[in-house]
Amino acid sequence: MFKAVLDDVTLVRDSLDAVSNFINEGTFKLSKNGLSLIAMDPANVAMVLYDLLASAFTEYECSSKTKLTVNVPYLVSILKRAGTGDSVEFKMTDSANELVITMTGDSKRTFTLPLLEAHGNPVKPPEKLKDGFKAEVEVESAAIKAGAKDALMVSDCVLLSTTKDSFVMKALSDTNEVNLQLSNESPSLIKLDSKSAVKSKYSLEYLEKMMKLSKVAKTVELRFADNYPLKLDYKALDQLKVSFILAPRIDTE
């Protein structure tokens, strides 16, 4: 038996909306502590790690560990139908092959979301990835989102770099250059830990989609190294943590 109620669907809707840019089907693990999802995008360029705590819900009940696989974009489209002030209930019995979503406000509306059969092997996060990070940065989400949008004006990739005193996002084209530079004195830079100069290039198409999480988290933590995967962590205290791992863009010329 699984039952969960939200008085405000915003956090779940907006976070899953960002996740749905990378996957169609997602298998969620349910437990008494909340629900989690680990998935790769079809191109194997980005990994999503999604953890929604039981404390994010007004009511939460999960009698036993279980899994449910759903079409994530369709789930998001249902959640977008919730009106301001509507409570949203998710319910699934042990024998059911569907997730029932009920919205209660001025009226009562029910949506039935069929459960899917999971395909492929479960995705596991790379255990040793954290050992290779050489730079750790925490930045206001709005600042880095603006930097990514600026960079998209001139390129489809961005170079992230750090020194012990600054964090830089740079994009180049044949004729144009865009820079976002944050120093230790910048109010948007919360934390910078880089004992040496570090730089790596990443896809802006992917980064822009990941940065939609700025709707639910005021800051984002970035960890990377030279020509190494980038990890972004978005957190809503005691409610949600969403991490993305993005492969670096390696120049072959």
C-alpha cells in the first residue's frame, strides 16, 4: 500500500518537469523514507539522481519497499493540471497496476496512470566519481542559469574553470565571447574550494535543461575536474535532492 498527499504540488511538479527533459520512462523506488529514481538519458550523456523525502508530503504511507515505473512526462502533464490550493493524493495498492492521482479543490478530479514494465538493467551511480573532483563551487541558481543563457547566445558548449579565487563560465564562437566571472567577493558565489586551476567543457543544451531546477533550489553545488564529469546538486532542505552527472565535452581536434 502506498499513499502520499501534497497540499502544494509545486516542488514535485517543477522538479519532475526538469527530470522529464532527460527520460521518458522512470522507475521509482518507494520506501518508508520517500521515493528515489536513478536514470540515464538515452544518449548516455547525463545521469539523473532524484530523492524526494517522505517529509516533503503532508501525508506519507508506504507499507513495504516497492517499485513503480511510469511515463514521467505524462505524470508531469497530470501534475500541471493541479490548481492553486488543490491537494494532490497519490495512491497505489499492492495488487494494482496503476497509480491513482486525485486532486481535491473546488472539485474532485481523478487521473489513472498505468504502471509500465521496467526495461533494461537498473542504473547505478558511479561509486568512485567523487574521488576525482578537484573543484567544488556553490552558486546562486539564478546567477548560473543567467550565465548559461548568455553563453547559449554564442555557442553550444561552455568552459567552466576555477582558480583559488574565482569561478568562470566562458563561451566562444569565431567572432564572439561571453564570460560570467564570480570572485570570492561576489554575493552570488557562496562557496569556492579549488586548490589549483581547473577547467572542463560541457554541453549547454544539457546544462540549460538541468538548470530548470533553479525553480526549486536557491543555490546549486557544482563539482568537476579537468576533462571530467560535472556533478550538479540541487537541494530543498528536508524535502528534495536532485543531482545530475554530465559527461564532459572532449575536443577531438
